[in-house]
Amino acid sequence: AAAVAAIAFGQRAVVVDANVERVVARLFAIGTPLPAARPAIRAAADRITPDARAGDFAQAMMDLGATICTPRNPACGLCPLREDCAAFATADPAAFPVKPAKKPKPHRTGHGWWMERDGHVWLVRRPERGLLGGMRALPSGTWGDAPDPTPPVDAEWRTLAEPIGHVFTHFSLALRVHHAHVDAQPDGEGEWWPISGLDEAGLPTLFARAAAAVRKERDARN
């Protein structure tokens, strides 16, 4: 709306899009992280917006941000505002505007079960909705901070010495993998998949790494 007012109707209006925000944050070296810095950036933009030809000024600032004062590797050598730019004086203009600190990802634990019988391993389909939806996987239960679950069948279980680590978009996971030869049929829906053809099962990375770790330990033991 401000851009329309300034460019189309010649009114004095403070235009702050993403490009102008970046130029102004650097021009004044505004060190408050976004988004909290936006009132200060807008106030600074207001101070330098002229009464005359505000539309030309807005377009110039937007073009400056789009072509020279870019997010990465700004071309400060070509910038007409270089001598007055507080961020240029810091020798690290790309550090502005200051981005908010990333929140640490929560960490979860889980348990996966490798159940082997007659050269096959028991695989299940993950629920259609949710992470890795609809993909084949080792049975793994809920991922969280719950205590160690009860094994799905009675067997002589071994646990890999190191958990399988994986980072998802919103959290990191340490999957404790337990493996055993079993005689009983596990409860629930699943399928016995030939271990020799496991590469064709389409396991997601987390479970492919878990399977590889179990097979490596099993081969070393044999």
C-alpha cells in the first residue's frame, strides 16, 4: 500500500519491503535481531524518506537491495551509499540485518527391532500420516522420552553398542536398535522380507542405516 501511494500517487509514504529492510538495517547497522528490529528499521527508513519524489526514492532503495545490497556477498564497491553505511564500516555488512538465533532442536529417543527368521527380517509399514509415512521400516514404536519398551516377542535380544542418530526437520533422534533371531510371528501387520534383497525394500535412510549396522555386527560375530 505504501509503495502504491508513493509510486503511483506521488505521496510521501515509507516503503519497507525485504530489500529496503536489508538496506536500511545495514545503512544504520541496526543490531537488534529480526523480527524485533523491524520497528527500528521502519523508523530509520522514515527518517531518510524525502518529502519530494518519495516514489523514486522507494524504487531506488528496492533496486539497490535487489541488485547491489544483496543478502550474500553484497557488492559494496558499487554501492552509492558505501561511505555513509555503518555496516560497511564494520567490515561485515552481510551480518545485517541480524537474524534471530535458531532454537535448538529437541532430542528424542526411540527403539527399533530387527527380528530375523530364516534369512528374512520383519518389516512394517509406517502410518500414512506422519514422518516417513507409508514407508517400510523396522518396528520402532513411539519416539520420545518413554522408558525402554517391552520387546515385541520373546527372544535373546542384543542391542547395538551405538544408537543410530538422525536429524529430522524439527528434532534429532537416537534410535536404539535391538536385534534377535525369533521363532514367533510378531503381532500386527507386516511382512517377512529377504535380507539378501533388503536394498530393494526402499527403507528410509534412518532404517537403512540401522539395518546396515545390524548386518555388520552380525557378520562380524559370525
